Amino acid sequence: MTGSQLPGHPWLALQVTLAAQMLSTVVLSAAPVLAPAVAPALGLAPERVGLFTGTAYLFAMVSGLAGGPWVNRIGGVRLTQWVLLAVAAGAVSATLGMPAVLLLSAALIGAGYGVVNPAAAAILGRHAPAGSPGLFFSLKQAGVPIGVALSGLLMPLGLVAIGWRGTAWATAAACLALAALLLPAGTRLDAGERGTAPPRAAWLQTLRTVLQHAPLRRLSLVSLAYAMAQQGFLTFSVSLLTLELGMPLALAAALLAASQVACTVMRIVLGHVADRWVTPRVLLGALGLCMSASCVALGALPTGVALPLAALVMVACGATTMGWNGVYFAQLLRTVPREELAASAGGTQFFTFAGGMAGPFLFAQLLHVWGSYTAGYACLAVLSGAAGLVMLWRPAQPAAVTS
């Protein structure tokens, strides 16, 4: 009996995937938010947070390739529990504060984060309603801006109340608690989904399938450029506002949180639009042009900028650079059959996370050379704008993936 023939649990599936996405994002986003205050205390330059974020995404790239095969082995919910254990271990190890251990922390967090989407794709691919897949995936992807917003609001509070180490332990405890709460859900959501252990070279076959499938390849490369813009915004916007424009950390983090509220609304609205009125391909292309304009505006903010203008630009940048992910999954749903979603999500996100890794590295290098954030955001604007034009000019034709 196939997953589509089994009874679905759409709202339970959404709750599980949304909670895991949100909490894992809180952990991943903590470093950029805390970097201006914590990095100097550890003897590190704040911009070195780009190395932490880039390392996390490097490991996410690799782990995601194995996500589809491991979903088939242990089920999406059980794999999600392992995600939460990995990011909790990463948060705890970061409290040692040594540079080498911080890279280990980034590796653990990235390895867990890399299989969030394949696990969620398997769960929602089976349980999301046939008429609203884009909306359900967009609701799940709303966990990213919600997680970033919670990180922006709670991390500075935790820094004052219990210190950054206490804050890391608290987030790890929340991950462990959620992993325990998911135990009953596995019985309902993973039934009939487990099989044999994945072959040794399964990750290589996943990558090969994406590279040989033209629509998946095009979608993957566009997501790479968009992810560079997304992570450039997330990793350096707080540092831009505090270190170059002179805003207090709490205010800068609050603006980041506000941008995530806008992004959350944008993801949900665009997911519904992609199900009903405008094709995901067109929406993805238009978003690329919009994020290009918003990156230019963010990099051009002057010292002493008025708060309303700074807030407007931050909200626009957050909504566009982070509003595309749900539409991306809607396009993926039009490109592959549902039973291939987990593996295809893991394969295409190899490129998405490559962008997440390369974006902070590239931005940090431009910042080092030019001594200003303007060049970094201008580069991201060029890349995202070009990707948007490619998505509009070269429509991806739906086709089934065979493995």
C-alpha cells in the first residue's frame, strides 16, 4: 500500500514539521544574533561568525544528501528526532567557547539541520492535502522566519538574564523536550514508511539524479543564489546595524525579528498564491528581482539612518530574501512525484545549502577587503537578480524523476 493510499494526518504532520523547523532554526540563528556581543569576549572578530555559519551549511549540504534514504529506513518523524538531538549537542558543545570546539558545534548543528527538509518533505508529501500542498509546505517553511524572529527576540534577553552559555543550554533543553514529545507522532505519521538500510553510495546517487534532471538542476542553481542572499541578510544584518550604523544590539535584533514577521506572512501568502493563481516558477523569478532591489537598499543605508527607513528596508529585505522557500517547494512538487520528494529535497538543497555556506564566506571576504557592508550586499543583489531572470526566462518543465 502506498503512502497516498493510507489515511493522512495533515495537521499533525504540519505541527511536527513546523515545530522541528522552528526550533532547529532558533539554534542555527543564535550565532549571528549573539556574535557582536559574544565574539569579542572569546577573542574573535564578530565577522568570524561567517565561518561558523558557513561550516554549519557545509555539513548540512552533505547530511541532506543522505536524508532521503534514511527517511526510507527509519521514517520522517524518527529522523526529525535525530535532528533535534544533533542540534542540541551542537548548542551544548558551543558553551566550551574554544574556536576548534565552536567549529565542531557548527558541524553538529549543520548535520542536523541538513535533514530537516528531507524528513519534512517525506511527512508532508504523504499527509498534506492534495489541493493545498504549496500552502502546507509554506506553513512549514514559516518555521524558518519564526525561528529567526524568536532568536532575535530571546537571545539578547537570555544574554542579559542567564548569559550566553545559559541561553545555549536552555535552547538545547527545548530541543530534547520536543524530541521526546514527538515519540507518539511517529506511530501515526511514519506507519508503513520504513524499509531497508540505505545503500552505501545513496548520497552520490541522489546528487547524480539532480544533476541529470534539467528542471531540478535549474531549480537547484536558482536556490543556490537565493540562499546566498538569504544567509547574507541573516548573518550580517545585525552586525551592519550595530557596528556600522551605530544601533543598539537589542534594537537591531528587534528589527531582524520584525523582518521575520513580514517573511512569515509572505511565505504563507505566496504558498496560497502558488496553489491557486500564479505558477511557482513566475513567483520565484519575481522574488529574485525583488530581493536584488532590497539588498541594494540595505547596503546603501547611511550612518544615522532614521529608524522608520531602517525598519522598512529590513522588513523588505527579510520578506524577499527569505520569502521564497515555500514557493521553491511548490515548484519542486510540480517537478517530481510525491514519493521522490524526500530524496529530491535532499539533493536540491545540496545546492541551496552550498549557497548558504558560500554566501557568508563571500560576504566576509568582501567585508575584509572593502571594509564596508555595501560591497557584500551589492554582490548578493547581482546574483539574486540574475537568478530571478533565469527563472523567468528559462521555465522549468515538470518531469518525473527516475532513480
